[in-house]
Amino acid sequence: MVLEADDGEPEERHNYSDKSDLMLDTLDDIGPTTKGFLEQAGFKSIKDLVVRGPVDVSEATGMQLDKSVYICNKARSKLEEIGIIEKSFTKATILYEKRKNEERISTGSKNLDDLFGGGIETRAITEIYGEYGTGKTQLCHTLCVIVNLDKPQGGLKAGALYIDTENTFRPERIVSIAQARNLDADRILDNVLVAKAYNSAHQELIIEQTGPVIDANGIKLIVVDSMVAHYRAEFLGRSTLSERQQKLNKFMHILLRIAATYGVAVLATNQIQSSPDSIFGDPFRPIGGHVVAHTSTYRVYLKRSGKNRIARMVDSPYHPEREVLFTLAESGVEDPV
Ligand SMILES: Nc1ncnc2c1ncn2[C@@H]1O[C@H](COP(=O)(O)OP(=O)(O)OP(=O)(O)O)[C@@H](O)[C@H]1O
Ligand SMILES: [Mg+2]
């Protein structure tokens, strides 16, 4: 078999809102019985299959793993074929060109945007962690407003999905940030979908149902505030650690595949814990251990600095480790005066 590399030939980038060719029937070799099983288990489209992966498909439908691997590989190839995800063998030149056009959402602060190389990136998970009151939730609200703006103003003319696990989403804060920026608050409120997650199992259910919601509502930003709170509260002690990490791992990998498959930006907040073994340096570290550390694409640490806040890029595949200053105002995240 000859593997065709993506050489960047004219192939038009696919229109994400065109769903007609992504339903299950368009996969060859899927009979009506299999299709019925998949639909009954909640898999409606090819993207759903790619996001959830073969193990999940097999568990949810009861079909043999070999068969679900075959179906998921077919689904992946289909998305590669129409340019929604990268082909398995793609020249770095092509990736470089695509990376230059990767969409980003402004944070509201030029300093912070610079730290991220132009704003929060789509197709990636950006993790923000820091002590209470450092502005994590403020940043989440500000981005929900800014994503609505046109591209020259820093947005993507798109909506946001806010997964709220700490019960700190406030629609009135969306209104005050929008008004302070002279924007139409009603229109923006209408473009922010909120999913309150009451426990970790509910949080997992929400993420599994997210795919079709993204397409139906033109969403380009998913906020998870916070991704770890329920896991931290529910799985106490060493004996439950491995179960907690396993569940968190699955949640984050679905999130990462959603980012890549649907072309959305994911902003996830994390809490911190004090690390008693730290003799030098900062005594705080983010929750979630290696699972969260390895799955987040970018990690940013927020700290207080008088009235301002410091954001430090602590892990990125291509940004240097450095710090910038920003501040919190009525208009949300801003540059210090
Ligand atoms: N309308 C406003 N105008 C200016 N600053 C505000 C406004 N609302 C909130 N803030 C600032 O935001 C801070 C709270 O930040 P935020 O809720 O984002 O913290 P957090 O990092 O999410 O904390 P936690 O870990 O508790 O969730 C307040 O202490 C205040 O400084
Ligand atoms: Mg918060």
C-alpha cells in the first residue's frame, strides 16, 4: 500500500459547519445493524467516533475491539481525506504553513497575548493554574466575550461553551465585561452556552456529548473551570489515586481530541497544592500530576504582584519560559496602566 503524504496540493480546507458528509452512513462498510448500535450508544457522526476512540466505542456499544478499531480507523481516514485532521504522513513544510494560519483568540491583554504568541490557540489545551483570586475565572469570562468579536478585533466571530464545575460562572460578569468594552451584551450572552457539571461523572458525560453541540452552535472556545475540582473532592487518599488519574486522563484526552477534530481552543483551569518537599523556589504546584502535565499543550502559572497579576509560561512545546504582567478590571483581563 502506498501511503499518500499531505503535500499541500490545492485541497481546500473543509468547511467545519458543513455536516452533511460527516454522518455515519458516509462510512463505507458500515451496515445498518452496526450503525444502529453506534447511534444507540450516542455516536452520531464520524467526528464523534474519532473523538471517543476505539476502546470507548467498544465499551459503549459492546462490539469487539477489533471491529471498533476498524471503524475508528475508517473514520479517521475520512477526516484526513477531507482535510479536517492532518494526514498521517505530512511534510513539515505543510505543517509550518498551517501552523502560521492557526486561529487564536485574544485574551484582552496585549502582554498576555504576546506570552501565547498571539492569543489562546485553537486545536490545543491551554491550562491556567494559580492560587485563589489570581484571575483564572476572570480570564475564562473575558475570553467568552472576546471570541465573539471579528478576527481583526481578536475574536473568531464564534460562540463559547463554558463547563462550570465550581459554580463560579456569572452571566452578569459576561454582561459587565461586554458593556465595559462597548459590546452588545445581549448578543454575546446568547452565544455562551453553559454546562454546569455536578460531579466528575457528570463532567465526563458532558464532554462526551460536546461534539454535536460545537457544530450546532458555531463554538470555537471551550472553557473548563476547573478541570480538577470534582476529581480532587471525590477521590480522596492514596488508595483512590490511580482511579482518579485514570479518569482524569480519559477526560483530558477526549478534550484534546475535541480540540484537534473540531478546531476549537480549550482553556482549562487548574488548582494548586502546596508541595512540602519544595525547599527552594515556589512551594506551589498544579494538581493532576503527570496526567495533566503531559496532556496540556501550554501551561501558564498565575501569581499576584500587588494590584497586578504575573503570568508565567511554564510549559510549552515552543515558547520560552518567561513572565508578563496583566491586570483585572471591569472589562476583564487588561494590560496594567
Ligand atoms: N468587576 C471586577 N472588576 C475588577 N476586578 C474584578 C472584578 N470582578 C472580579 N475581579 C477580580 O478578580 C478576582 C477574582 O478572580 P477569579 O475569580 O478569576 O479568581 P480565580 O483565580 O478563579 O480563583 P479561584 O481559584 O478561587 O477560582 C478578585 O479578587 C478581583 O480582584
Ligand atoms: Mg475561579
